[in-house]
Amino acid sequence: MNSFQILEYAAWAISAVLGLYMLFDMIRIDRTYDEELLTSSREGDIEDTLVIDPPHQGGHK
Amino acid sequence: MSQTTAVHGEKISLLRVLGPAHVWALGVGIVLVGEYMGWNFAVGKGGMIAALIACWVAGLLYTCVAMIDSEVTSTVAAAGGQYAQAKHIVGPLMAFNVGLYLVFAYTMLEAANAITLGYLVQTVGTMAGFADVHDKPFIVLTIMFLAWLNYRGVYATLTVNLILTAIAFVAILILFAAVKPWSNELLNHQAMLNGLPYGWLGVIASLHFGLWYYLGIEGTCQAAEEVRSPARSLPLGTMTGIMTLLIAATMTWYVCSGLMPWEYLGQAVTPLFDAARLTNSMPLMVLLFVGTVFSTLASANGCINDASRAWFSMGRDRYLPTWFGAVHPKNRTPYRSIVFLVPVALVFAYFAPLDQVITFSILSGLLGYTYMSLNVILFRRKWPLGMIKRGYIHPFHPLPALVLLLLCSVTYFAVFLGYGTQLIAMLIFFVVASLWFHFHRYQYVRRGDQFTMQWPRPVGY
């Protein structure tokens, strides 16, 4: 096996890890949060007070 | 608060964190790869001069697009960009079609970029002396990595795009300066320019690939719901974006047409990198190779951002299943739309030929531009100046809209000359999709909820 083949296997492996990460995170989020909350975004809503902010910006944890 | 319960009044929305520089990076980032590769097929269609005419005619087309887009989107600050505009100004069926144009144009372009990146890595491997090298692992890695980046958050995604795009643009400026455009030391336009080998028909045919210089600048609108000040940032980012591209496109043509004969340039895969090789400067070769890779990555990255926003917006309005209208509570991204479009991009990148993928992207974009010219005429008629506040007012209306419509018509003919079957197949697809929407899907749409802009009643209603 030459070093380019190792690179190719590494590319496959990283792709699989990233794909699985997104898939598992999506399932985790879907199970943790209420569907109504996840799909609560409305076009034109820009009032920041109504919006849940991420923890690092002082929002809910 | 329990994380499993939506408290009354609480909502999750996309995050407003972007500034004008991110908007510029989104628009130029999607497009700049067209300077590094693709535009030069216009040379093959009609010669050097035809490619220059195509560069400037397409530049005029896209200046109209940028001006029209800047005005309309400064009033419709919503993800989905032209889709949201069409919904408010024309109607649901037009909006559904525009949404599909956007998703197709960006997903196909993403696939084309991934194919190109895979090819570049494969070429490096072959040049390094490795046998039996494959492009597929790197095609898949490009799509998965950029999808993951988009999944994690829009600020990081478009900051990465800003860095990649700025480096790729500066590389073109450095190459232009390095070939000493004020002298004939390296450039030899007198010997290279060959008039119009296929006459004016060649000029029209070259328009097909002339679009490649600017295709995607209208993608800035997709950031409308994530910029801090849409009325200011979107016109500023879009207009500086088209100016950047006009400069980059003209420089690219000037450098390449002075260094390479048209027979070679017309079918070169990486013309700017080839131009750097002809200067015999190793630092320039490295810089332009890096520029090629970065511009390709930036383009694919921006395309994932834009396609997912369009898909998300359609889901949110029930034009598609509402499942797609979800926002990630921590990353604040349309995560389901991002993940859903990954396999779509992978299928096209893995199985479809590059020229077909590019042509479908161009055709989808072209359909979108045609709609834009009609859209702005309706917009000005229904809501004249002074009736609603605009962040930007484009000059000489309706001239830009009419010029855009005329140039789109000519470009349809240009595409028909080379890819007539694909053009007809695509039109049939959109007719079938429209029938499905009208007779089946529209019953699920909450008709009052889809119009969200606080505009007065239009003139005549």
C-alpha cells in the first residue's frame, strides 16, 4: 500500500466519521427537543427577545 | 426550562451574525471558481474575442441581476432569497419553481466543485508518480466536510469562505501584476488573438460559458435572514461582489488570452494555473494551485449554504414537508435540510458527468434570472417607490429588467445550440413538478401564513 492509498483510506474514514456525526447529532436533537420548538422559526421574525440564544451568548442551556 | 417542551412564545430562528463581508464572501465565493476554470470553454466556442464579448455581455447581465436583486432583497429579508421574493410578489406556483431552480443550481454546482476538487487531488497524485489513484474518496470528503461545517454554524462557515475567497482573489491580482500587463515581455496578444473564427454565431454560442464568470452572485440573498442589517449589508455585499467579479473576469481573460493559443485555452481544465505555469515561476504556480483549490472549496461551501436555505424556507412554508423547516437549537442552522441534500449532491458528484452537471446548474440559474426580470417589473408596479422602504433603489428602471430579459433569451438560444436535449428535459421536469405542486402539494400550505412582509396592499388590489 503506497502513501496515496493511505490518503484515500483516510479520506473515506473522515467522510464516514463526519457523516455519522451529523446523522447521530440529528437523531439526538430530534429526540431531545420538541418538534414544535424545532420548527418554530417563522419568516420575518427578527425580534431577538423571542429567540433562544446559544449558551455562549447568555441564552438557555 | 425543559428542553423537551416548547415554552409559549419561545422560538428558534436562524442566527443573525453576518456582516457585509460575509455576504461578499458568499456571493464571490460561489462564483470565483468560474474564473479559475470553466469560463475558457467560451474560447473554444467562439475564439478569444468572442470570450471577451461574452465576459462583458454576461457581466452586463449579472450587473442587472445584482442591481435588481439588491433592491428587492433589501425589502424581503428572508432566507430563501428569490424564493421568498417570488412568493410575495408573483405567487406560490412561481415561488415553488424558483425554490427548485435555486436548489438545483446550487446543488449541481456543489457537485461540480466536488468533482473538480477530486480531479485536482487525483492529478497531484499522478504527477507525484503514484499509480492507480482515485478521485472518488476526495469528492466524497469535500461534500461531507463542507456539509459538516455548514451543519455546525453559519458564522464559521462564511468566515472560512471569506478567507478562502480573499486568498483566491488576491492570487489573481498577483498573477496579473506578475505577467507585467504594461509590457510584451510575457504577454503576446497580437499573436494570440484570432478574431472570430466561427463568426457571430460563435459569439452567441460562447455566451453559454460566459455565464460561468459570474454564475451564483445572486446567492447573496440567501443570507438575508442571517445578516445583522439586511437592508444595508445585502446591497453592499452584492454590489461589491459583482464589482470584484467584473475586475477578476477581465483580468483573467487578459492574462490567459495573452499567454495561451486559443486552441489550447478553449479546452484547458485549469486555465489560470496553466497561465502561472507558463510564467516559469514556482511561487506563482503554487499560489495559483492554492487559489484553484480554495476557490473550488469556497464555491461548494457557499452552495451548500444557499441550497439548504432555499430548501429550508420551502419546508417552513409547507411547500415541502415541514420536517425540513427545523432549526438546530444550538448551531442555529437548518440542519435537516443540510443533511438531506448531502446524498443528493453525492449522487450527482459520483455518477453524473461534469459537463452535464454544470449545464443543469447553468440552466437552473438562467430560469431564475428570467424570473427576476419579470419579478422586478411586477414589484415596481405593485409597490411603487415611496410605498415601501427600500435599502437600495436600482437606477434606470425598467431598462435593467428588459436588458436582463433580452440577454436571458439570447443565452437560452446559446445553451440550446450545445445542450438542446438537456434544456428540453429540464423544462419538462419543471412542468411536471409544477403540476404536482398545483394539484397535490398546495393543499397543505397555510395560505395566509406564507405572506409575512408587513407591506401595504399592492396597487390595484
